Amino acid sequence: MAGLIAQLQSEALDPKVAVSDLLRKMKLAAAKLDMDSVAHWVEQEMSGYTEEPPEYRVFHGHANGWNQYHGWVPIMGDSEFMNMISTIKLREPLSSIESIIKKDKGTLVVPLSVEQITMINKYLNYPVPAINVPISQSFLVSIVDKVRTLALDWSIDLERAGITGEGLSFSPQEKTKAQEAPMAITIGSIGNLAGNIGSGNSSGDISMSVVDIDKVNELDANIRSRIGEFAKEGADTEKILKCLDDLKASTSSQSSPAEVKSRLSTLRAILQGSASGFLSAGALAFIKAHFGIP
């Protein structure tokens, strides 16, 4: 009978073998070799993460908010804000992810919790009743493939160290080798994201004498790329585009920060006066956060 490590390698290379089944055999090998750190990682993958998941389980997408008139529409804001509300940490057991992939539904939609939505609404000017983040099936497949590769790499490292096992057992010498030079599972890590949504974005933190031109350009690009959606929300897109042109001209010339902020105030007034949707709310929040215009 082939050793446990050879079995692991064979099954890791067989796409017909579910990775969740592969992990059970890996758990057995790690337990017999007293490799606690590897066993812990396997347990987290099998049962679901109770701690920060590794980087390969963190999805960066785009959040959608529910609009009673237009259905699900993209929420817009500055890059830091969007990263905070659109980052999903998948903690589900790997078997659950494999089950979703088998159903072949195309996209997994992850709803944000009531607590998260309440926090987001403190940042937006327009209340959002529901928010979700669509996760593509390709990302779910990438998680399963990553775990399969990590399991294979671990078994290869053990084999190189002379640890192969016989049947389902390992010799005392092999166990000693595993303890002397343990083969760790190397996975990416992710630190905590920024704190509460909106923290550090109060108008008091913004210099009134300097305007961040990069942020002006970011605002311009975001609005122009979704101008059709602004129109659906009832915004006066003709006025908005005219104001953006004036704003761009002021940043390209030697205009004073006061003049640029005046253009931004005009844009804010147009958005506030002719629109009532998530995109407009996101743009208004962006202007308030980065230019100190309430």
C-alpha cells in the first residue's frame, strides 16, 4: 500500500477528488506527524474560519445598493470607502464553497449585515436599505485550486525531507524529522482593514487651503464613467458634465484652490438639487470627505 504522502500527491493531482476529501487525508497525516500548525490550517479550511482568513479568501468586488425605483445599482464613493464596503472575507468551510461551484449558478451574492448597512448609512447622505456584493464563480474556483496546490506543495516538501510514510503510518524517524524541520503551510495574510467606515473623513481633517487634484480627477472619472446611471436617477447630466468640464479646466490652469472649491460647490449643488439616488449620494459623500464641502 502506498504511503500516506504518496496518496496525498496522487489525489491532489486528480481533479475528480474533492479538495474537502483531500483535506481529511491531510489532517490525518498532520496529526500522525504532530504538525499542529498544519493541522490547525486544515481544520480552519474544513470547518470554516474562526479567525482572519488568508488572502486567497478575501474578495475585492463592488457593492450594490437597493433602489426602490431602479433595483440594484452600484454604490459610488472614494477608493478607500469602496474598498471597505466591497471587501468580503469568505470564512465558509471549503466543502460549502465546492457545493456552490457544483450548482453552477454563475455568481454568489453576499448580503451585508444590518450592522454593516447601518454603519455605511452614516457615511452616505442617502439611506440604503440593502447592500450586497456579487462574487464571481471564478473567484470561488480559485480558492479551491489554491488549497489543492498548498496541499500538494506540503506533501512534496515532506517527500523531499524523506517523510513518506508506509500505509497510514509513519516511522519514529519520520516523526522526528517532521519535528526537527516542520514543513509549514505558507499562506498569505491580511491585516485588519481600516476601522469604522467614515472614520478620519470628517471635514475638519481636510485642509481648506489645498485641493487634492488627484481626488478631483478621481471624482471626475467616477461620475463620467457612470453618467448614464446618474441620468436614470434623475440627475441633470447636462449640467453635471458642463460643471465637470469647468472643474477640469480650473485644475489644468493656475486657478487658485478657492476657485476649484467653488466649482466643486457648484457640482455639489447640482447633485443635491436634481438627484436622489445612491450614485449621487456617493458623489456627495466623496466631495464632503475629501474637499470639506458639507
